[in-house]
Amino acid sequence: MPVGSRRTVTAAAVAVGVALPALYGAAVGALVRHNARRLGEGDLAPQLRTYADDVRFVFPGRSSWAGEFRGKKEVERWLRRFVDAGLKIEFDDVLVSGPPWATRLCLRFHDYCEDEHGETVYANEGTIYGHARWGRLTHYVVFEDTRRGEEFDTYLATVGK
């Protein structure tokens, strides 16, 4: 192969190597934001499709939201409660690292709940760190201000939720 052709092939390989991770990260970010919108509309199905059957979800703290949840059914119950409580989540930043068979995710988010008058009764922000394999979330942990979760529990008790 002539030198010029080798350089062209090498340059193309480098370009693909640089572009593919960025494209993969953009696609994952779009999916995360889409699923959050659907969750906010009460549709859990898109989010649940992204979970491995044996997913492990950890939510630290002392609030009623805290715990370690194993398997899609347990996480689905937690998500149903999230939706039923009126919580919404929005992602400010989605960082993706690694190939599809060993993906690491770091998601910066804010979540909130408004009452029937549109007044914010809960607001928090945090980070979710997780692992995925072939498009399925296998493990994730939520890090946010747990004291605010406890305060939200108090609010929910006062409104009978």
C-alpha cells in the first residue's frame, strides 16, 4: 500500500475511533432525557426497558425512599411510587464512558415536585452513577441531599400520600 493510502486509512481509523464514543454518548444522553420525560408523564415502560433483569439500585439515606432494590420488579415499585408522588426529574448533564459492553454513566440531575397550585414543595439535585452492559442498566446509585428526602416524606404525610 502506498504511503499516502496508509496515511488516509490511518486518519480514517482515528476519526472513527474519536467519533464513535461521542456518538454513543450522545445517543445514551438522548435516551436518558427521553425516558425522564416519559417518566414525568407517568409512563415507566421506556425506563424499565433499559434495565437488566437483575438490576441493582441503591438509594442511600434514612427517608422512606432509601434502600437497596434488586431486580426489575423492585425497582419498578420504587419508580411507580416516584411517579405517583408527582416527582419529576431532569438531567442537566449525561457523561458516558466505555464501550457498549462496559458502559459507565454519570448523570447530573435535579428533581422536584409541585403541588396542585404549581408551587414547588420539593426540590433536590444530585448525581447518579451507574453501569450498563449492552444497553441495559445493571447497577446504579443515587447521591442527593438525603435530608430533603426526609422533609419530602413529612410533606407527603401531611397531604396523605
